Amino acid sequence: MVDFVGTKMIFTVDGQAYRVDLSSVSSLLANAKDSARRSYSISPSGYGIHWPEIDEDLSIDGLIAAARLDPESAENLLLLKEQSHPKSPQ
């Protein structure tokens, strides 16, 4: 799954959600219209994403690496994970 919220791309790989700032991974995506961003295909191998309207290709590994380098992304995803799996009262 790939989704866009403002200047962020949110994607899920093997059940793990990641978020990355578009400007850190692709100026083409950062400047693209929403319709162009949402028109993508996952490569047959599953290792990349292609946006035909803007002729952009990004690797899943590269996106994951960029998301892990973004402290805001990691912090917010941890909060989302905690909200979806609240701790039991002790």
C-alpha cells in the first residue's frame, strides 16, 4: 500500500508502515500533482515502484532506508503503532 498525506508518502512493506518526506526521496514526486502521485505500479519483483506519469522509479529498499533516517518518521510511526496496540493495564 502506498498513500500520500501532504508532503509525506506512507507505505507498507511486510506489515510494517513507513513514512518518508517526498523531498528527501524524489523532487519529481514532491512536485507532482496528486493524481500523478497516486498513479503508480509495483514492479513484478516487488522491489520497486514506478510512476509512469512522471517517469519516476524508486526502490523499496531505498524508501525504507530514507524512512529510517527521518527521526520524525520513526517517532510518529512508533506512536501510531502504540495507538493501534495499546498496552494492557497492569
